[in-house]
Amino acid sequence: MFGPRLTTIFASRWKALWWAGSILLLTWSLVPAAEDRDSSGSARPAHVDPWAKDAK
């Protein structure tokens, strides 16, 4: 669907290694470090919907 076909990625060991390395690099860049988290375990405060109606 998106990106190269899996049959072309795994046609070569080197292409498979590059693909796996890029996935690892992506996850390393997206997951916050342990010292960036606060004591509750989440990286950021809970999301508040700005379009939600006020409960009255």
C-alpha cells in the first residue's frame, strides 16, 4: 500500500537490514527517554479536547 513492496525489500539481505534499521531508528526517535517522563509515567499531560462542550 505505502512504500516499497515487501517482496522487493526482502529480495536482498542488505535491503532487509536497511529496512529493519530504519524501523529501529524510527522507533528510537519516537519513544521518549525515561528521564523525560514525569513521576506518573506519561511523557505529557493528558490531552484536553478544545472543542468539547463544558459540562454544566
